[in-house]
Amino acid sequence: MKGVVVDNRLLNDKYGLMCIESYEFVKNAKPGQFLMIKTQLHDYLYDPLLRRPLGICDVNLKRGTFSLLYMIVGKGTKLLSTIEKDTSISFSEPLGAPFNLTVDKRVAVIGGGVGIAPMIFLTKTLYENNSVDVFYGGAEEKDILLTYVFEKYSNNMKISTNDGSVGKKGFVTDLVDNIDSYDKVYACGPKSMLKAVFEQVKDRNNIEFEVSLEERMACGVGACLGCIIYIDDEKTGRMKQVRCCAEGPVFDGKQIIWDTVCKEQL
Ligand code: FES
């Protein structure tokens, strides 16, 4: 699939925001899905070889545009940050399992760092039919982006940073002081953050919990098995392997076996 870059700007020296026009893509995209994007402009260039997985940050159905928030961490995203307006760019169709949307519920949306990207599309969609509180955390001020969107599309927004440069000093999970007031919690961000949210909701049967996982991905379509995680299989009661790109990236957070997902951070 191809589209035209209508805007690509640096938000600061860590993050960029790209807007692409493609009616074909936008009409099929759902909150929580992602795409694999080619960071080289020409089909004959293959360094980096692999496309990059990025969560769909927002869509504009009327204009036929969608946006991608990316953190500049390596060669691929550095190249992405240099792509100019009016350039043709190649990417996959919308991939993966989207979030399950609720109606008439009290919802908490919790995001950390670049994990906030898919939560923008999600929050805007949920706000049409639910009461939505947003909890947004980052390491420092540079990680807190696009807050005007959350201000517009939520009932309440709270911010934290580890260094206290914006919002409350500490972790985003410290902001959620009354988890029992929510029917459903959606989260995306660092795995340690997701696990901390899991600890808050795991014994509360009345609170649903959905997470979007950010795994390294090579193919993005379930073929390479490079993005395996482990969940509890309700039917067999055993541990089961699932592919983050194909069965996810959105999972029931209470089914994930967090000690296996977070093992590289332990
Ligand atoms: S990235 Fe290849 S199976 Fe998920």
C-alpha cells in the first residue's frame, strides 16, 4: 500500500509526528492496530532491511489521513524523521487485533512514553460513548506530547514524569488513586508499567483490562515467530504461546503471564 506524506515534523529531539494521506488505509483502520512502514524511500534500497512497526496514532476520515507518532531511536526512525512532505511512502494495511470498545462505561486510559501513540485514536473513539480519564506518564518533559488532544477528548487528564519536570513527580501508576471507580482499564507503554497496572487490577473481577504490547517485530504478519509472548490459555489452563503481531498487539491483560513478558527487564 502507498500513501503521500502530507506532514512530517519533529516534536522535539526524541519524537516525530508523520501524517500520511491514504483513503484506502484510513477506512479500514481501528484503534489499537499498527502498520509496518518502509523507512527507505526507494524500493531498491534495503538498509534497513526490515519495515518498522508503528501503532496508528490517529485517523481523519474526512481528509483520508492518518498519523504516526514515532520515537527516534535507531537508523529506521532516524530515516523516517527526514522524509519530506509530498513524498510517496510504502506501508502495510492496518494489522493486528484492535481494542475492544466499550459503551456507557467509566474507562481509564493509561499510557507511558511512546506507548501513548495508539491511545490517542483509542481515547477519541471511546470518548464518543464513555466517560474517559487519561493518565499519561513519561520520564521527562520531552515524553509528554499532544496533551491538547487528551484535554479535548477526556473528562479528566493527569500527567506524571519521573523527574517531576511536568505534572506529578513519580510513576503514572501513582496517579491512579481510585482504580475501583473504573469498569475498564486500557494501557500501553513500557512493560514494567503495564505489569504495575496489572498488579492494581488483577484481583478485581469487575474491572476489564486490555493492553497493547510493543514487541520487536520482523514480519508483522505472524510468519517469523519473532514476537512470541505467553498467555494463560483459559480452555486448557496451560501456558500458551501467541504472536504479538497476529493474535495481538492487544491482549486481555489478565491473561498475559507478565513474568515471561517482562523477563528481559528483571
Ligand atoms: S513479527 Fe513475525 S511473527 Fe510476529
